[in-house]
Amino acid sequence: MSRSLFDKVWAAHVIHAREDGTDLLWVDRHFVHEGSHHAFRKLAARGLPVAEPGLTFGVTDHYAPTRGEPASEDIAGMIRTLSTNAQTHGLQHFAMGDPRQGIVHVIGPEQGLTLPGLVIVCGDSHTSTHGAFGAIAFGIGATDVSHVLATQTIWQKRPKSMRITVDGALGAGVTAKDVALAWISRLGTGGAQGHAIEYAGSAIRGLSMEGRLTLCNMSIEGGGRFGMVAPDEVTLNYVKGRPFAPSDTWEKAAAHWLSLQSDDDAAFDREVTLNAADIAPTVTWGTSPDQAGPITGMVPMDAARDALDYMGLEAGKPLDGIAVDQVFIGSCTNARIEDLRAAAAVLRGRTAKVPGLVSPGSAQIKKQAEDEGLDRIFVQAGLEWVASGCSMCVGMNGDIVAPGKRCASTTNRNFKGRQGPGARTHLMSPAMVAAAAVTGALTDVRPLLEGREA
Amino acid sequence: MSGFTDVTGIPARLPLENVDTDQLIPARFMSRPRSEGYGPFLLHDMRETEPAARLPEGAEILIAGRNFGCGSSREAAVYALVDFGIRAVLAPSFGDIFASNAVNNGLLPARMSQDALDLLDGPLRVDLAGAVVHHAGGAEPFEIDPVWQTKLLNGWDDIDLTIQHRDDIAAFKTRHHAAHPWART
Ligand code: SF4
């Protein structure tokens, strides 16, 4: 029987198949961040140890201070609790001050912990990011986190399958973020609900690992708990030589990974195709990631009243030219080295009209960017260059957008209050955020790229 | 967790689409221990601008809009609903992670078409075993994954179930790591 990539990885992890269609799956990697305190408390209440401390990794990111000390005792307490739990259970912990610290979905791949063909879970909905390597990676809640801690397994019913094929070449200044916003605006936030997505097609093959990570990251914003790209040479080149990547067994691993492809005649419950050439730089105008459109367009005439009120916009208003108060470049969606380079390419030699924060996805990316001189470009433009963490993506560490302020952001959620109570968020690519910084308004980045290396 | 039988009462209504888990509980309240109770933070910020988000005290059933609980995997969104007293949410669709978190906490995510929801009138009785909502005007069926239905009815705890498979798990691990040595660390 022909099988998809998802089927193959799933089948390789089934410990026990229950008659009702639920499978007990082995978990290869379990990442825990500060939000895991509920799960550790549940574990303690039952007096259970962590079943596989060697496969469980602590990551300080959600509450990580980006400017010195934690902003409050409450925040410091969250960071301490994770350290204590990691210590108690003998977990490797990428803690504050560790040169490998960063956002969980950035450092998993960076350290080579994320590998093709694995099952990876984390108590965070953007765990779908790791699927960019051809892994089954998904977000879970606290009860499931405690279950994985206790057993290194998880009960799951197999989702339906969906393939999003993007063929053709993306235009200049058009990125993986635009592909994500384009499909989500077309299918809606529930468009992939109940489905595992495989991204395929020549435009996807043409993406770097960074681009694929951005795309898989946003799967959940279209309702898909899983997003995947089949492994290829791009994947292998990224993985090779990473600290936790195999070395002795590399040849065997690489051959196995390249075999993880959907069969030619694999059937999907749903197929969606997009033409890469039709995708323009895209921005959100509303309070849900599907409320998005090309920068050349306008706020739709039938836009939801409630979203417009919150965002302080009117139907029919051109998106290009909407004034912003600040910008944010960061998050597990768009704070990898390639993202910082793309933003810097726009900002080089220019001054930002509005203030903003740039928080690299990991301490290692921060260092790399500094070695390349990108930090100086941001600082000279007038933006603040800070340490790595989730920062203004979710505001848990105190980096928030003030009520009523409008922020052009490289993050993944424009929900009401996501960046702080009353904050107005517009999602877009790093290059588009840089363009907004330069002009002080939502702007088509393409003219600003002319004559520059993007 | 004790099993779910049925729940009766006047429903609260939140007829908005895409109510995400950031709305259900804003991030800044999530550092508290559960023992302090999450009920007071349910829809905390949304209550200020959205009258429907001020749910009546004592409500045990919530009728909501499409894609309820989308977004962040925060189980605290379920804690806020449960601690407020909600035992069943009826909506056309749910965020995938929210729905499984709900079931893990004995909260019923019942899927019903908007048309069926619009028919519901007066006090309701949500009968989980029969997968049907009784109301003044009759009875409307709802959808729930049969696996979740059984789990909720029995109040099952997954860890107890899984521990029975201890030997299978150990054998799987040995085989899996022998075949895929890189899956170890
Ligand atoms: S950067 Fe944002 S989306 Fe990513 S893990 Fe952190 S809070 Fe979640």
C-alpha cells in the first residue's frame, strides 16, 4: 500500500495499536519550557520519576529576560522552577547564560536534537516547526506533558492528511512567511484542523531550512497541529556536524532519512495547490492570522467589525501606508540568521522612523549575527539589539506593546492582546518589518530592495 | 478524575468565532499554581470590551462559535473554564490541542453545527452517553470522537492505562534504538 511521509514516520513509532484507532507512540525528543510547571507538579503528585531524562530537554525561553535581569519576582520564579525541575530529574537544560540557550523551536534544530524521522513533542503549539526536517512534531497540553514525562509515550489518534503543494518560483522579496500567510488567508484558521500537513512542490524544495522552519511553524495558525517537509539534501546539509547529530552512524542515518518520502501514489484526504508566482509580500490587518492580504491590497470591505474596532482600521483602507508605532523582529517564526540578514539587507545604511526590538532566536544566532556585523546595522538604524527569548511574541517576560500601539512584527499571532493588553499586531516577514521600520508604515519592501542583495 | 455523566442548566453564550486560548486566559496569569484557581481569569481581558464574555456565574454549559480554543497549547485555558464551573462547551469546531486538553480535564468539547446550536432553547441537558443535547424544543445530536466519549464517561487517566503497557514500551525502545541508533542522544 502506498504511504505518505507522515504514515511512514508514524508507523515506525507505534508501540501498541488500540482497537478504537488510538495508537501509543514512542516519543524521541521531549522539550520542556517554563510553562511545564503544571506538568511537573502532576508528576510529583503521583510520585513518579521522569521516565527518560536523556530524551527530555529543558529550555528557558518563554520568560527569558532580553535586557538583563528578570522584570519581576514572578518571572524570576518561573525561570527558577524550571531549573529546579531540570536538576531534580537530571535533565539537560539550556538555561539562561548557557551559550546554547534560545527559543526551543530554534535550538532544537540548531543543536541537532531535531532530526528527520523522529517523533518530537513539547508543551507548545508551535512544535510543528520541527516538522521541517520530516519529523512528526506536535504541541501538547500540560496533562500530556506529564504523561510523556512519566512514560516517554503518548496516545494519539492518527490525524487526516493534507498536502499543500506550492510550485513555481517565489518573487523577489517574497518569503516562506508570505507563503504561510497566503495559504492561511485562503483556507482560514480552521483550514487544516484535524489534518497533518505535508508541504511539497518546487517552491518548497527551493526553500532553505530556515524557510521551511518558518512555514511549518505557522501550520498551527491554519489549524494544523502537524506540518512536514520531506528530507532532502538541504535537510542533510543543515543537520550534518551539529552537536547532537549522529557522526558514527551518519551514512546509515542519511540513507534512511532520504527514504522518508511520500510514495508517488500516496493519497491525501485533502490537496491544496498554490502558485508561487501569485504570492506577494503579505501582511495581516486583523486579529486572526487568516485576516491577511497582499501589501498591494486593502482592508477588505467585508472585514469583521470587531477586528476593525480592535485594530483601529476602516474597511477599504489601503494596507500600504498604515502608520505603525514600533517594530519587533524575533520569535521562533522568524529570528534565525537568514531572517536577520533579510531584515538587515533592508536596514543597511537607513534609519528607522519608529523604535523597535530585535531579539535573535538563540544566543548562538546572536553571536553569529554579531560576527557578521548585523547587530551594528540594527543599532545604527535605531533599533534595540537584545538577548534571545520569546520576548515580544507573547510578552511573558515583560517585553510588551503598550495598549493601542501598532506593531509590525515577525511573529505568528495577531490575536487580541497577544503582544500585551490592547496591543495591535500586524504579522509579516522580517524584510517587510524592516521596511515598516524605515518608512514608519506598512510598506511594500520590494522597491526598498532594488539594487540591494536581499 | 470521576466520570462524566450529564450536565443540565441554562447555557452561557459566547457567539464569536476564533476565540483563542490567549483570550480564554491571557499569558500573564499562567505562572500561578492551579491550586489558587484559574476561574477569575477566564476571558479576563475580553470581558472589558465584549459583554458576551462576562459569563453568568454558575453556568456549566457554554455555547461558543467556530474554531473555539484555537492557538496556544496552554492547558490553562481549560483550567480557567473548568475552575469557573464550565463542564461542556458546544461549538461548531475546536482547536485540536484545546479539544484534547479539554478531554484530559473532564471538559466535554461537543461539536454541533451552527444550525443545531441556533435551535437550542431554554435549559439544556447534555447527555454524553447518547451524544445528544435535550432542550425545550426537542433534542439535537452532537459529535464527539468515540475514544474521547469513552474516556470522559469513564474518567480514565492515561498514565494508568499506559503503565499497563510497560513491557511493550521497554521492548519497543530496545528495538527502535537498535534500528535507529541516532534516536538515542
Ligand atoms: S517565540 Fe512565541 S510562538 Fe515561539 S515558542 Fe516562544 S512564545 Fe511560542
